[in-house]
Amino acid sequence: MTTSHRILAALATLATLALGVTPAFAMPAPPADGGGVLPPADPITVQHVTPGSPIWLFVVVALAAAIASATAAILAMRLRQPKLA
């Protein structure tokens, strides 16, 4: 890349960052009636976390991946061997 390309790439990156950062500083508009007080926030709710997948499922997936990779390695090894006449 030439120097001008690098400068243009840096300016494009900075412009993209500037456009992406501006919504992060957005503030809610004040109410139309001029009260100046924001409406109350929603109440805090508690979410109960349920256990995820059972461990045996991860073992089955890992075993299937190991078998698939071993099979692929064996097939690749056999395909690379020279054919004997």
C-alpha cells in the first residue's frame, strides 16, 4: 500500500468510529409537557437461571467429533499412500 492509501484508510476508519460512537452519547429527550422529570424506570425483575444441557450431551458431541476427525485422518492417510501394482 502506498502512503496515500494508508492515510485514506486511517481517515475512513476514524470516520466510521466517529459515526458509530455518537449514538452511545445519546440522551433521552425531556417530556413534551416541560416537566423535565423522566418517567420512572421499569421495576427490577429477577430471572431464575435453569441448568443448561446435561454433561453427557457434551461428552457425546466430543466423542462424535473425535471419531469424525480420526476417520478423516485415516482416510487422508490412505489416499496419500502410493498405489502398489
